[in-house]
Amino acid sequence: MKLEEATRLSGETLLSFLEEMLLIRRFEEKVEERFRAGDLSGFLHVALGQEAVAVGVCRTLETDDVIASTHRAHHHCLAKGMTANALMAELYGKVEGCSGGYGGSMHLYDLANGNLGANAVVGGGLPGIVGAALAFKMRRQPRVAVAFFGDGATNTGSFHESLNLGQLWTVPAVFVCENNHYAESTPSRDHMPIADLTRRAEAFGMRSIVVDGQDVEAVHAAATEAVAHARAGNGPVFLLANTYRLTGHYVGDPQVYRPKGEQRDLRATQDPIPRLRELLGVDEDSWSALETKVAATVEASVEFAKNGTDRLPEDALLNVYA
């Protein structure tokens, strides 16, 4: 199928999507490398394979629209406008980091770009997004709040409470479920009694949209529809993006819970980046130039982080209120 027949987006726009997805991929690969080298502390969760969801959704949002993320947050943060420097500096625990060096990988904030933060609690961002969306409605502001979460979060009480109140109050929210088919190390079939997750949203009378999360073009179209519905005051939307995590739950995960060969097969067939590259027909020279550009940005972020300001020991008591 020719590109002009397959999309309503321009080739230039899709090329910018490809660059952003590649930046996220190379950034996370570099972070994983530095984590294994001992430069970074704590746990690290990367989103290799899920880049199309973050880019496709966030490219539909205005700067003053807000998002809330999960423990797997780097792709959302970069897609919503956070700089690679601010993100890398945070992972290195520097003052120049987006959370001042206090948050690390699972607590990334960027209020200037509408990022209300990542959350280490499964489903923890959902209630705050309902609250933000309710505030927008009460203030008569044409803004939208977006919650990202995984399929495992749909088992939590906060998910059901949030969707129930969001629908009851017809708040301008979009609930984006990144269904990567695993809740940490538990396959979907072992933690959910239903296969169709839209039934959970429809139980509250909420509109649902299902999309191929490996197709950034399709994600953007679905998110555009969902955001427009919410912004118009028609209530929230449940956007189910079927995606794949092409890596372990955390860096170092042995993945003994996955069928043998599954990860290899998914990388060969479900990677959204080569899929978009093929659609656009990006040749080797253009791809090499893009890789060089992205690599320079990532390497610069590492140097920025390494040269950043370390927190002092006494800073541990700052911002402590109880």
C-alpha cells in the first residue's frame, strides 16, 4: 500500500514520529547500558517496543494538557516534551534532573510540560488524572488529562474507582491502557478472567476505542478521536492500545515466565520502529543520518548528567513535611 493511501498524515509528520520513537529507543538502550555499568541506582524499567503508544498519544495533546505515567515512564516523559538532558540528569540523581535528583526513574515530573508525574504504585496515577480533569471541567478550561497504565492496573481498585467517578462526572479524561499482555511477570491469562479489557470500561458506560499499539499512525488517529471527544465535554474515553514489551519487566529480568523464543519473535515481527521505517521507505543513508542525530542527543544527555550537580547529604531532609 502506498503511503498516501495508508495515512492522512504527511510523510514529514510521520518522519518526525519516527525520529522521536528512535530517540526514545536509543535513550533507553543507553540508560540500560549505564545501569548495567553501575552508573545508575535503583530499579529500571524500560519501554522498548511501546514507543508508538507514547508518541502517538502525546502528539495529539496541547502543552497545557496533562498526563500521569507509571513506573515505566521514560517514553511518556520524552514524548510529552521533557528534554533528554533533564531526564538523564534525574536518572543520575543530579540537581538538574526533572525532579531535582530526588525521584529517579519511577518518579519523573515535568509540570511545565504538563507531566504530573510517574508513579511506582500500579494504577497510582489514575485518581490524580480524574482530579485534574474534574478541575478543568469546573474551571471551564478546554484541557484534557491523560492517564497511562498497563493491563495489570485494570485489576486494581483505583482503576475501577477512577473510571466510575470519571464517567459519573463526565470529566475530560482519556484512560490509555498499554496492554503489553504481562502484569510484571504474570501473563494476562493468569491475572484476568476476561480477554477483552474494553468490557471493564463499558461496565461504567464509557466509550472505548481499541488500537494496534505498534502502529503509531493508528494510535495517533485513535488518540485524536479520543482527545477530541473528551475536550468537547462528552466525557472520558478508554483507549486500549495493544502493544508488546520487547524486553523484561525490569533490567536484569530473566524472563523465565515467557515462552521460549517469544521475545525473539516479537522483536522480529512487532517492533514499531522498523514498521514505520518500512512504511516511509527510509533508505540506508537517511537512516544513518537519523541514527547519528539521535545518538548525538543521547550522548550529550549523558555528558550533561555526569557534569551535573550532586545532591548534598543534608538535602535528604529538604521537602520533608512530616
